[in-house]
Amino acid sequence: MTTVPMVDLNDGHAIPQLGFGVWQVPNEDAQAVVAEAFRVGYRSIDSAKIYENEKGVGDAIAASGIPRDELFITTKLWNDDQGFDNALRAFDASLERLGLDYVDLYLIHWPSPHRGLYAESWKALVRIKQEGRARSIGVSNFTTANLQRILDETGEVPVLNQIELHPRFQQKGLRAFHAEHNIETESWSPLGQGKLLDDPAIADIARKHGRTPAQVVLRWHLDNGLITIPKSATPSRIQENFQVFDFKLDQHDLEKIATLDDPAGRIGSDPDTATF
Ligand SMILES: NC(=O)c1ccc[n+]([C@@H]2O[C@H](COP(=O)([O-])OP(=O)(O)OC[C@H]3O[C@@H](n4cnc5c(N)ncnc54)[C@H](OP(=O)(O)O)[C@@H]3O)[C@@H](O)[C@H]2O)c1
């Protein structure tokens, strides 16, 4: 079976570089979809309270028979659960839905700056980590200013920041800040939600390597040292997205994809202005 490379985190733990995202997988389908991902070889699953499928993910984990220490399970604190006490309660509820006694990674889903609670929430995650109930803690959709604030207030460095990142939105500035602070970058919507797979430059590179556009884009994430979590509910694509460890992009391919970066290429919300 293919071995997925592990990325060392700043707290001594390690995360598989390729994982499996489950946003928009309905709870009733989650057990079967995650079981298929496990069958193919994924061991890292990215869920969240707001995805409303932690129960289905937990059922797949329980049914899999895979030893717990071979899995890497991530879930996230939703925005309206922010604040110290609320975050502790929300974490307990997520663990219960997952049927686990610890998660590998717990993330603050969005900074949600209009609430003014992300620094308090981060202190709750530090507590949860000290209790051993989350092995690692991190954030998602944090800007450099949000990151700087939690560093200043707690000194606790998130292991990673999970952000929108794909060839059309490469986040070079934020990645440089991460590198400076030993924070890993995890790409969400790595395939641009499927929208960038018909890009002519990607299609050319795919033809050259005898690969699919999705495989080229995922290889681009891996070749850039990013952690990534593509989602698919389609068995053939779940497999296709995992078959990316037997080729590499060359310098010319990487330079071509670098030109696709676009400051207006964001698909999801801007964390600074999102009102949820
Ligand atoms: N932290 C955050 O705020 C945040 C936000 C968004 C996402 N995420 C995480 O990131 C994960 C991935 O992002 P995403 O789900 O937004 O988008 P994505 O992984 O970039 O793309 C998923 C879409 O692409 C399609 N697809 C997948 N593989 C394909 C292939 N080989 N060929 C053609 N189409 C393919 C899927 O269709 P089918 O499913 O129909 O096959 C689905 O419509 C999420 O599931 C979630 O875990 C986090």
C-alpha cells in the first residue's frame, strides 16, 4: 500500500501530507465515503462541527478496525461556539459525536473577527491540548494579524493554519509568515472546488505526464510542501486523488503554474470581512 509522506509539526507530532476532506458530505453518506477513503489508503480525515457529519465519520472510524494510532482525525470549532467556556463545551460535543477520546488536531474554523473572541477561544484550545484531548491544535482562515495576536497573547504557536489555497490563489505572503514562525500550511479547496481543473495550462501539464488535471494540481500542493485535503464523494476520484506519489512536476511545470496566481482568485470568503 502507498505510504503517504508525513509532515513534522512544531509540537513533535506529524500529519499525513495528503488527507481527505468531508465538507458537503451528508452525515448519512459519510460512513460509506470515509470507508472508501480508508480502503484506498487515506488515514487523515478533515471534518468540522459545521459539516454536520462528525457522527458519520466516527461510525466509519469505529467500523474500520484501523488502529487509532494509525489515523489522524481533525475537527473544528464553529464560530458561534467561540469563547473560552463555549469552546470547551463544543469540543466535548465534537468528541462525543466522533466517538473518540482524543482528536489528532483541533482547529478554530474562522477567526470571525467581528465576534472578538478568537484569542479567548485559542486559550481554550491550549487547555484542551494540555489535557491531552487534542494532540495538536491549530487554526484555519487566520490572517497574519490574527496569528500575530494569538502568538503575542499566549506564546502558543499553532501547528498549522488551514487556508484556501490552490493555483489560482497561492497565498504567498501568508505562507512566508507561516515559514518564519514554523507553522505548516494546509490547503483547503485544493482543487479550487473542481473549478480549475479545465484550466488550459493545467490540462497541458496533465497531458505531458499522462495524468489527470486533479493529479497535477494535488502534485503541485505536495511539491510545494503543503498539506492538503481534497474532497470527493466519487469512488473513482477518491482513488485518482490518492495516486499522486509516483510522479513529480518539473521546474517548467512549477513555473507555469506559478503564473496562474491571481489576487482575485479566492473562491471562499475573505476572513477579514466574513460576517458569519
Ligand atoms: N477550513 C475551511 O474553512 C474550509 C473551507 C472549505 C473546505 N475545507 C476543507 O477542505 C476540503 C476540500 O475542499 P473542498 O471540498 O471545498 O474542495 P476541493 O477538494 O478543492 O474540490 C472538491 C470538488 O471537486 C470535485 N472533485 C474531487 N476530485 C476530483 C477529480 N479527481 N476530478 C474532478 N473533480 C473532482 C468534487 O466532486 P465529487 O465529490 O462530486 O467527486 C467536489 O465537487 C473540504 O472537504 C474541507 O474538509 C475547509
